Amino acid sequence: MKKQHLLGIDIGATNLHVGLVPFPTKGTDLAEYEEPIDVAHGSEGIINQIHRVVERLANRQDIPLESIASIGVGSTGPLDVGTLKHPTNLPFEEVPIVEPLKVRYQVPCEMIGDCHAAVLGEVYFGVGKGQNRDNLNLGFVNIGSGLGVGIYSSGRLLLGKDCNAGEIGHIPLVTNGLMLKCNCGNYGCAEIYCSGLGIAKHGKIQLINENLDSELYTLARAKKARISDSDTWTYQDFEDFIDAELVCQAARQGVPLAERVLKSAIYYGGLVLSIIANTFDPDVITIGGTVAIEAQDLLLDGFRNEMVKHLRVREPNIQVTPLGRLAVLYGAAALAIEQL
Ligand SMILES: [Zn+2]
């Protein structure tokens, strides 16, 4: 059987997403399948789920599994040589991923972090497609639940000693004033001001500080009323219904509290971009992740305006990734190419 396909796997905090790309690749052809990640059956469960969804996609596309030439995995971290190691946003301890895939498919397989994968996706399928890789200097910023960064510098993906380079979201940018606590345990990290979880948390804290006297609170209660018969409002509702999407919606409607939260997200996001630009001097920084993609109207110009105030390098181009929500999946396929 001729090996004619690359298998890409994106292990996210909420979804498992797999894709098959014909090889040699022609443009951005990708067949994909996605479902919520199985967290109920431990580490065995996730490996079984990967096998199952790969088979489902291959069957649907009429692609024999024997035609897979190599496998790339982009995953939420932290990672340690082919293994998920106590991932921050998944309830697993240590889960070997690469070894079981190698055994099952008998082809080369490698795994890297999701933001590293995404920037590699840009190189092969996105803004860097068709260019000489030795001259490419790209940054990728993911603004989803958290804030992560991937860097490709003069033909090389920067991975670091444990493949965890790019944790720029945990640079402590705020050292006095409103010090929000990050999920990593520290205070004042960039991520907790400029990310989905951060924007939601900041919105809640501002609401409490203002004794719930804001249109944001009214919008949250109206949102619950639309999807629920119950007219009670509990602490859990406060936690669940005030999310980044609602804060962005309120900001578009001119709610002052939400505008302040977004202003702070833009400021710290802009600082993150200036840190990436000043440190790595990229030509382009692409921005992906659900929050960045869905709120690009609110964020992008502000990010740029803040970034340029702090630059000591030629200004990089800032744009939303052309790969959209598939950036990590394309990156996993790109990692598969690198193993051939
Ligand atoms: Zn942090």
C-alpha cells in the first residue's frame, strides 16, 4: 500500500480533533473530524478515543489506515517527550501518546505543544506557505481559554529543553494595583488579563467591586433566562454565565465595565506582542484561538496600537491566522511532514 496521507491530531482542553491531509500536499486540503474529548475513562480512554476517531474519519473519507505515512500531534501541555504530563486543563496524570500511536500504525510519530504546532502550521499551510523556510520569522499567539505563544525563527521551531518554550502568557506583567490570580498559581500574569478565562474573571471581579451595578449583570441574567425555565440566580450561575463572550458582547453595546475589562485585555495583549516582537523580531505575528478570532473587531487594532508604542524593532505585521480554528490541526499535519 502506497503511503499517501498525513495524520494530524489536535488534543485540546475540550475537543479532540483529527485530520487527514493528502501527501504530497496540494494547498490546504484537509479532511477533519472533531468531538468532545473523553475525560471520563482516564488515560486508557483518551488513547482509545484517538484510535476510534481516526478510524471514523478514515472510513468516512474512504482512506485505508495503511496509507498513513506519518503522524503529528499538537497538544495542550505541559508535555514530556511524547507524554502528556499533568496537563493543566485535562484531568489526566501521565498519558503516553506517541508510543501507542507508533505501535498501532507502525509509522513515525511526534508530539509538540499546541502553539508550537500552530506556528508550524503557518509555516507550511498559512502565511509562510511557499516561502523559503530558512528566511521565515513568524510568531503565533493563541488567545483561547489561556494565552500561549509559538515562535519560528530563521527556519527553526523554537522548542526549548523540555519543549515548553513560549510560556509568555505567564510573564508577570502586573506587579501592583489589581493583581488577578492566574490558573498557574501566580498573580499578575499576562494570561489572566488577556485570555478567555482572564476576561471572564476580570469581569466578575469588577462586577463584585461595583456591587453588581452594571448592565453586564443584567445581560448575564437575561442570558440565563433565555435558556432556562428557572428564574433563580445562584452563585454557580454567576460563575457560568459571565464568560468572555458575554463581556465582549457587553463591550460592543458600550457597557462601561466591559469596555474597561477589554481595554485592559488589549493593553496587556499589546504588551505581549511587543515582547514577542522585541525578542524575536518576526515578520508576521498571527493571532488565533477562539477569543481572538471571535472578538477580532474589538481587539486587533488595539493590540497593534499598543504594541507599536514599545517597539525597538521594525514593526511586524499583525493578523488573524488564515488557518482559523484549524491552525493546530494543520500544524500537527506539518509536524507529520517533517518526519518524512
Ligand atoms: Zn500564570
